[in-house]
Amino acid sequence: MQHWLYLSVAIVMEVAGTTSMKLSQGFANPIASTAIFACYGISFWALTHALTRIEVGIAYAIWAGVGTALIAVIGIVFFREGVSLLKLVSLGAIVLGVVGLNLAQGSLVR
């Protein structure tokens, strides 16, 4: 179960790193700029540990998909980025894809 905790930490830190990119204002903000590298470093460290027990395709799909969906929501809510029906449907497709891959884990022929 610890591997899922590592994956969760990897996702949270990836989202924090990407949010820091937006806040860095093109590396003009030194605190946010430093946070980018710290957050991504921790994210990759945690993802590496998660991969010891989770299939790489599944872990990466969850990491990338959940991270993408969370960043899109943060962009809409906190950075006042545009929202449309197509954007919401696309986010739903990402979530469904991640769920589908997770449900298929171990059922594929190797």
C-alpha cells in the first residue's frame, strides 16, 4: 500500500511544481522558481519508489492524467483560465482513461 502513497506524493508534488511554474513569472520570482525544481525533484523521487510495485504504464498514466486534470482545475479556479464544455468533457475523458487503465492492470497479456 505504501507504493500508492508514493504515487500520491508524486502527483501532489508534480502539481505543486507546475503551479510554481505559473507563479514564477518566467523565473522572475525566485521563491517560485526554486519551488519548481524542489517539487519536481521530490515528485520524481516518489514516482521512482512507486514504480517498484506499480506497473510503469499504470503509474505514469495515473501520475500524468491526475496531474493534468488537477492543473486544469487549478487553472480554472485560481488563475481564471477559460472553461468550456469541451474542456470539461476532455478532463472527464482523461479521468475515465486513467480509471480504465487502472481497472485493466494485470489483465493484459504479457
